[in-house]
Amino acid sequence: MVEIVEAKFVTSAANISGAPETDEQNEVVFMARSNVGKSSLLNALTNHKGLAKVSSTPGKTRLINYFDVTFIDRENSQKSIAKFVDLPGFGYAKVSKSMKYDWERNLTDYISQREQIKLFIHLIDCRHPDLEIDTSVSEFLFDNCRENQYILQIFTKVDKLNQKEQNALRTKFPNAMMVSSSKKRGMQKAIQVIYDILHENEQEREEIDD
């Protein structure tokens, strides 16, 4: 079993030029429409209630926040560090048009140019799976994702759906995951998937050696 045993804030940046310098491709980017539960998910995954600030004002945060996260594989006690990157929520921001343009351009540049990103996690409210803004974000990710990068869709707040609605969502989005931060549902599976993607090259080498 893989667990996250430590998480700490590193820095904030307004754009890609302020991003931490590193040669490792170990960044996991969390992106979502405002008010989808991104901060709550980050806190639940890391078991750290105050890691990402949960704002009552959608769209308030306009910086890219970086966190160092330590994983441990309990089978061999091996530790590894990755960076969780919390992107500002898109939509709902009550700012001037010029500020919104600069903000969106900075995020676009970061997503398309930051080579250290290994995994994009696109969070979607399970109650609103077909919003145009989420479809546009998905298309942008697929258009800009490199061959050595991955995209994972995660539907949040699944506890708000009944079993029939959950089954319908699974049928429509078979490759997506469903979680509930408040109920801690799906957290362990999400951690394992993130870990496996970050360590895919190591696993391939082990298979070759075997």
C-alpha cells in the first residue's frame, strides 16, 4: 500500500517564470472550475486539513501554489517526493477583464510549456459532468499534453449522487475516477494511481529486469 506521509507548502507563483527550478518531471497539477472541491481534495489526499486553503469566495486564489508531498510504499518502506501543484480555479472570478485575460494567459502558458508536469488531474463536479467550460478544458489538455504526460479525470462530491446516478456516470466516463473528500471515499485508490504514474519508468525497468 502507498500512503502520503508528509505534505508542506513550498511557494506560490503568478506564472511559469516563478515556478520552482527542477530537472525532475514529478509535478501533479490539480485543476478545476471554481467551487468543485479542489482544496478539499488536496487536504483529504494528504491528510492535512490546512494544506490548501478552502475559500468561501470562488475564484479568489489567483496564484499557482506548490506543495512537496512525500509518498511511502509500505511494501518496501521506500520514500519518494513529488510536487502537487494547485492551479487557480477557472470561472467565477470577479476581476477586471484585463486581469482575467492575463491570469488565463499565464495558466495557459504554464500548462502548455511546463515540462516538469507528469500528470494533469482535471476535477469535475459529479453533479455537473457536461459543462461547456470543463469540455473546453479537457480538449485543451488533450491538445497540449505531451507523450510523456498523463491526464486523469476525477469526479468530486460523489456522495451527492445515488447509486443509479453513480452507475450512469461510470458508464459515460469509464476512465474517470469518483471521489468524496468529505467521506474520504476513493482517496486510497487516487493516491495509488498518482504514485503509479509518477513511477512508471521505474516499474517498466523492474519488469524488464524480471
